[in-house]
Amino acid sequence: QVRLVESGGGSVQTGGSLRLSCAPAEYTDSTYCMAWFRRAPGRGREVVATINGDGATTSADSVKGRFTISKDNAKNILYLQMNSLRPEDTAMYYCALRKDRSCHTAALAYLGWGQGTQVTVYT
């Protein structure tokens, strides 16, 4: 129902930074929950960070203090600022949308997905 497009991935050295962006292909309600997930080879999608319809955010313990999720409601763009990147952050990163004000940590709770953007962190 909703198509999302991610951008901003790339290859960086340990300790570097990247800023991911996600833009819906069409208008979406700004009160919907949005989230960032990531998937490494051989693993399922795991939640990275969420932002609910009220602007409240959550972050996975593995990225807390390093990653920040935010949303530009005027431009309808979701961001993930990633600092102090580590090799274990290497994964395909996806943005997702859930048609509810509240968020969820399970990937199956989200209906709209982007195609992903690759993040690679080298030593």
C-alpha cells in the first residue's frame, strides 16, 4: 500500500558517520509510526529505532547513544543519523511505516517498506 525509498548508505571506516533518509513515494499521514530496521546476512530484520505519531523515539540497546531517528514533518522525510559506526552495524537498512500512532518492535507489524540501503563499516 505504501512505497518507501531509502538513501544515504555507503561504506565507512569504524568510527565514521552516515545519515540515512527515507521518503514515501506518496503522501502519508504524519501521525503514523515510522521505524528503521536492519538485516544482516543470515539474520532476520531487527528494529533499530522508532518514532511514533507524537514524536517520541526509541532505540535498540545496540545503537543507543550512537544513532538518532528523526522526522521532518514539513518535507515528509525520515532520517537516521548514525555516529560512531562499528563493523557490527554492517547491514541492509530499511525504513518502515505502520498505520498507527504507536510503534512496535516486530517487523511484521509494519505494512510499508522500502527496498533498503546498504551500510558497510570496515576496520
